[in-house]
Amino acid sequence: MARDAGRYEAWLKKNYTSTQTSSGTRRLLAEGRRLLNADAQPRAAASSFARVVTIDAQNDRDWLLLATALLRIPKDKQKGSERYSIPVNASGAAYLAYHRASQDQARANALTVLAEALVRRSYWRPALDAYKYSLKLSDVDQARKAYEQLRAERGFRVVNYRVENETASPRLCVEFSETLKGGKTDFAKFISVNGKDPENVNAEGNNLCIGGFKHGRRFQVDVRSGLPARIDDQLAKSSQLTIYVRDRSPAVRFAGRVYVLPSRGQAGIPIVSINAEEIAFKIYRIGDRSLVGAVARGTVGNKLRSWDVRELRDRTGQQLYSGKLSVRKELNKEITTALPVDKALPKMRPGVYAISASAVGAKNASDQLATQWFVVSDLGLTSLNGRDGIHVFVRSLDTASPVANASVKLVARNNEVLATGATNAQGYAKFDGALGNGEGGLAPAMLIAEGPNGDYSYLDVSQAAFDLTDRGVKGRASPGPIDAYMYTERGVYRPSEEVNVTSLVRDRDGAAAGVPVTMVVLRPDGVEDARHSLKDQGIGGRFRTIYLSSGAMTGTWRVNLHTDVKADPVATVGFLVEDFVPERLAMELKPIDKSLTPGSPWKLGIKGRFLYGPPAADLALEGEVIVRASQKDVIGYPGFKFGHSDERIDPVREALSSAGRTNAEGLAEIPLQMPKVKRTARPLEARVVVRMLEPSGRSIERSIKLPVRTTIPRIGIKPQFDRKTLSDNSEAAFEIVGLDQKGKQVAMTGLQWDLVRLERKWQW
């Protein structure tokens, strides 16, 4: 609005310059009113009022007359641009009238005209807000009627609904014109299903999704008035929806994503069918030579579409079997049947197999193919990539014993066989380390193993290695051909001081490396300050003194050591440059308890001393407690998430009002009272900050972090899958735990759950 108003006022000043006197201004106003009312010529009236506002731009009544005249100009099909420009100019004039009015009645009149202009622009919500604020200033019947009519037609209302009947538990999602109120709003009291309370209600943006429906039935759903929106508005009138929940469409899906089937016993793959009496399925095979390309394109392991099937059948693989399987049907129930792969393909050849299946009679069956990739094998592959080579281990999936005399091939991205080998009695084979350093098309892509009895398996080595860091396995990244250790004698320096940097350079075998290296010194802003070429000064050691100027930039400086300045550094060390005065005090914080409880008193022990020996006696203490949401897991329940994921918890800060002073021994005990925090199941942590003041007025600061005990029952959810995304037809399993007020596991009944689909709309 402000931008439109400013642009319109500037345009008027440029195009309606006037030198009229006050008497001339009165004549223009009289002429404009006559043209607007008696002669019904709003276009000419608007021209007169435009000249008036260029003479006195601070008169709100003149701007309001201009806006009113603009809105009365009839639509002209010969001037299509006016359909947009006139309402925009009118809203700008009304906006200026509102801001330049000094009385409430004048402001109310301007807001009413502004609302009319915004309606012409189809800005429904701003128009409603303008009417609402106008009525707060002056409740005029005409404005009230216009507001009520616009609110009924364009206000917060039900705009659509959809019945989601393809899930095991169907639900109804009612779509509103505005985003629903968040937080812990109880929407269930605004909904009734066949005159009864709904089983569960979940707000998702501007959708309210209601569960508890049954397939093949009709329901009467009442959405009551008063249901709140986020924009501080409520549903003006109730809505009644009569819905019919259709039976689920015939469909099939596979029960899991496991792609290795045992080579012994019945090789049946479980498939789940819904409202289907017969399943049509086809089996495809990708041979050894096409496997690398199929994996690189992302075909293997993903759901097959109709074009993928044609590609698989005609180019990258072959169709081995096509048939149908009769299954038991229970209306809207999920039936699991073993698809007999061993009967369809009595003899398996080496390669990777895919099954595509669909329900016979389903609509668009070719676009709704269920897919299962699998390998029938008893071989389990493990690979380790080290600087000495690629190590391969082959074991039996049935007995876990090593598989000897298994043929192993290392295949590159370009499908070239880099090397072949055979496992020894321990099921172990090794490939030369140089093969693992290939680039481009010669980079290792896949390991393929064939057992003595014809078993076949593969391992994609182009994917990221299995990460063990979440299991407490940490360490330094594996170095390259040259490794270095670099250090400074201190961590903090003042300007004008000298920084002594020492480095030890070693090769892969730990021997001293005499290669020349380059030391690059970077300032805190990332700009290179100096560069030095260093030669071996004995047993792989290098030494260099860095001289800081008196005006050296404060902050963190970095020193990088390179064997090739265009490559990453082989070692990095940082140091801080500060114009500082060293601390003279030491302080220790000793919590009496290892956690905090809301509403319960708590004490913190403090011990202070001067660095030159004596206790820090009779020194003032101050500090604060800061409580915020913790990113750490609840102790004893790793991976579990507690509380609402979209709940906002702002940090709460409270000063230590009675910190007091240390005694003669430099000791103190501070009573703490945790600040009031909102009731939440999310894990919280408290950061206790204590400052000890020196006699000179300087202070030192120490802090500790402590978990906050939650005194309400909690429910935790833990995903049973590693990645955040799952493909179609995958199972998403979750583990649930219930905790009581003391954080101990407790049995809970009557739990309800919702699976919420998040839709993201991107603005480009």
C-alpha cells in the first residue's frame, strides 16, 4: 500500500502541476463535487480532485474525494489497463487519506474506501482487515453490511474437501481459505461425525484432517462456527458435509526392500494385495555386463515406471517371465502372499532380478507398478578400502562361514573389469591399492562375486562407506601420501609479538619426508598475509617465525601447510590475536545436583583463587541462568524425539539475584531458581553463567550446562530407518516409548497417532 501510494502521489505532482490560489482551489473542489454527484462524471471529477491534492497534499478530505471519484469511474472495454490502474490509484489515494487524517471518523471513512479499492483488486484479506479496523473506529451500518457480506463470501471459510480412501484408515481433509491456528488448539470440539466426537483431528496448514472413517459408508460431518484461524479470525458459519468413503482401489505393493533372498529353501517374496483377486507380474534380469550402468543411472533399487520397464526389457536387461497369481481377497484388507520366484524361475542365472507387479483390473496399472529388486544368493560381501588396497571378504549368509574359491571382480564406472581374483580359505581377496585411486570412468564402481556353486552377489562401492561415527567410533581422517603435524607454542598472541610455528612432515610409512612445502598465513578475514617456502631442516622438521605487526588484525589467524598450493593443505593450525590482559583469577563451578527441576531450589558451589596463589576472598559474584531447547537426546534414549517438532521454545533468561560474595577461603554457594518455562515434552538444558569480579572491576566468566528434568509424562518416537526419505512402497517403522514424570518407562494406553504429509510449495 505504501509503495502504491508513494508512486501515485509522485505521478500526480509530475502531471498535475498547478498555480491556483486558495479561491481557485475552492472552485476546483466545488466543480469536482458537482461532476461527481449531480453530473455523474467521475472521470472529470477525479481530474479536478487530482489538481487539488497537488496544491495541498496534506488535506485528507481531498485525497478521500479523489479515491471515491476513481472508484466510480465505469469500466471501459476500450481502456483495458484501467481495470488494474484505477483500483491501484484509488487504494493509494485512500491510504494517503487515512495516514493524513487527524480524527477517528475521517480515518474510518478512509479505511472504508480503501477496503472498496482492495476488493476491486481482489485483495480479499487486506480488504477485510481494512473494514474491521474501520468499524473499530466508527461502527457505521453501511460499512458493517459490506464487511459482513465480504466476510461471508471471501473471509475465513471452508473452500474444499477431499476424502483420502486409499489408506487402511481413511480420513477426511477439509480445506480452509486461511491457515489454521497452531499450538495446542483443540479442534475436535468444532467437529462432529454422525453427531459424535471424531476419533482424531489433526491440523496441517490450512487443512483439518479427520480420522476414524470406514470404507464403503456415508458420513455426516459438521464443521462448527468459531473454528479459529491463525489470522485472529473465526469461522463465521457452520458447514455440513455429506461424504461417501469409497472402497480402496485394487493395488499391490511389496512388503520390504530386502534384495538378497536365500539360495536354499523356498525363494518366495512377500507381496501385499488390496481388493485384488489376481496379480499380474513380470520378472526381469540385468546381466553382469549391464549392472554397473543400471546402478549408476539409479535404476536398480528404485521403483519402475512404464518407461523404465521398456528400457529394462528392450535395452539393459531381458524379460524372463510373465504370469499371474491368484490371491485371496478381503474387502479393503491387506493380504500378504508369497510370490513363488523359485517356481517361476527354477534355474537362476547370475545377475540382478526385478519383479514388477500390478493388480489385474486396476486403473492405470502401468503407472502403478510395485517393484522388488532381488538377488538369490548365499554370498555376503564386505569391502574395506585402505591405502594398501581394496580388501574383500566373502561369507555365507546362511552359516556366516568364509567362502573359499569365490571369483571376485572389480568393475569400473565405464564397465571395464579392473581386476579379478579369488578368495582364499578365509574368504578373503585383495586388489592393489592403485586400483582404488582411479578417476573418471576408471573409478571403482562395483564388486561382483560368484561362488563355486553358481551363487552370485554384488556390492556397490561407489556409494558412501558405512559410517560408524554414531556408534562412538571417532578418529582422525586418513591422510594422503604426505602427512604433517603443525603447532604453535601458544594459542593467543598480542599484536607485535612473534608466532613460532613448527611442523613435522612424514610420508605414508612414517619416515621423514624431504619434499619442499609452502606455508600460507591467512588473516581472520581470509586474506593471505604471507607465504613462505620451507625446506627440510632435519628429520622432516620445518620451523618459521611469523612476525605480527603492531596493527595486526584481531581474531583467528590460520596457517596452512601445502605440498601443492592448488590442493588442500596437509596440515592447518590456528591461533588467536587479541589485545588482551591475562586473567588473574581462576574459578571452578561445582553443581550440587547433576540436573535442574522446574520449581525446585538448586545450589551451585563456587571456588575461586588468584593465579598467584591466595584464595579469591570477598569478591562479588553475578550471573544468570538461560534455559533453552536442547539438541541432545534424552539420557538413556538415543535417537528418540520428544515433544512437537514444530513447537517453538524461546530461550528464557533470569539473572542470579542473590549471587552474593565469596568468603575468606574464596568459596561461595549460590542458590538458584530456574526461570519459568513453558510446559513442554521437548528436552531442555540450562546454561548457568557465573562472573567473578576482580577488585579492579574486570571479571572472569565460567559456565556449565545441565539437563532440565521434565515433570510431565512424555512420549518418544524413534524412526527405524536411517534416511529421512523413503521410496514408494517402503515401510516406515517407528519405535515408541512412554516416560512418566520421573523419566522412567511406564505403560500407556489409549495412544493415538497421525501420519502427516507435509507439502512444500516453492516460490521461484
